Amino acid sequence: MQNQSNNEALESGKRIPHHMVDYRLQFNDIVDVKVITNDEILRKGFSLNTAETGQTMGMQPGQGGGDVYYMTGYTVDKNGFIDIPLLGKVKVSNLTLDEAKEQIREDLKAYIRGDFFVRVKLGGIRYSALGEFRAPGKYVILQDRMTIFEAIANAGDLTVLAKRDNIKLIRQYADGSEIYDVNLNDRDLLYSDFYFIRPNDQLYAEPLKVREVGAGENAAQTLTLLITLFTFAALVLNLSK
């Protein structure tokens, strides 16, 4: 979070505007769709999924990559469609969640009489943490948005040997993937497109050169290694006499 661009110093409490764009659905996203009529709302109350909420809250998906939405949600196929009962295939690729909601609502008018409510949400944010993380793996977070720092914290934080000025972020698009270099040491990250991660992002933390030569992760381990090498060298010299 250093001011590496020599910008104007930030005053304490000054608000930093986020650079956010509406996420557009793409291949491999999982969408959670709920439809409820006005009669059901009056009968059951405004909670759309009271029973399911308890199940989801108790599950808390983790490194295994499995979660309830994989079984109950709708996965966007390679052609950009989700398959919904009654409606069949509905194209949602390149639509925002609000646009997908309106599309589904319009299509359902041919099957449902009277007023009804449609909710469309992402079935969590899936991302992978690779390399110099304390708990690398694949994660599913039941949130609408998450910062890169939250994603790193969720993976146990970076190890002391991680290159914090060169985190690789692999981001998927409809027609392929792109690799970006992210500098966690530069506060300009807060203004960038990479401050908030997106579904299916992959984070790779490269190791420092010290990892390549096999030194320890801290001073104590490095000292132990040096003593061991010195002792071994002394033993070899003694035996060769």
C-alpha cells in the first residue's frame, strides 16, 4: 500500500473511489435463480429461502471446491445458456445480473399469471490461490464481491517468501484468459480493475529467489541451514586429511 507513483499524500479518513464495473455472466458461472409469486410471499413472508439459508450457512464451502450452488444453481454452458424448467435454454452470457433477471422475468410471463418476483444472484465467487500462499487451494465464497486482499486472507495470507510486488492474476473472459501483474505494494491497486476479484480468477504468488536456493523461510531456519552446511564441510575436510 505504498505511494509508489508519488501521488498526493492521502489524508487520514479520505475516501478512495473504487473502479467497479457491472460483472457480465460468462461460461462456467453458476447462477442462483429464485422465482416466487405474490401469494407465496404473503403466505411465507419475505424470506425467499429460509430452509436453504440455514443449509448454506452451515456448509461454508472451502478448499474442496464443492458447494450447494453447484447442485442447485444453473451453470452457464459454453454457448452462454442456462437451462431453466419451463423456459428451457435462456441466453445469459454477457448480461449483468439485473439484465439476466429482466430477461428471465419477461420469459416467465408466458407461464405465470399475476405478479411474481425474480431474484438472480451469482452462486458465490470461485477463485484459486496458487504458489506462495499458506493455504493454497480452490475456494468458494458466498459473497457478491470480494477484494484481492480478502481473497489472500482467505487463503491464509502470503508466505514470507512471496513476491508481493508481482502477483500473477489470471482472469477468464468469454473468448480466453489474460494474465496481469498485480503489485500489492502500490496503493494504486485500489483504483484498478484488480482490487475486486471476479469469479474464476486465479492468483499465483511467485517465490523470491531465496526459495530457489533452498534457504529457510526466516532467519532461524537460514542460520540452521548455514550451520549444517558448515558442519558438513568441516566433516568432509576432516575425513579427507
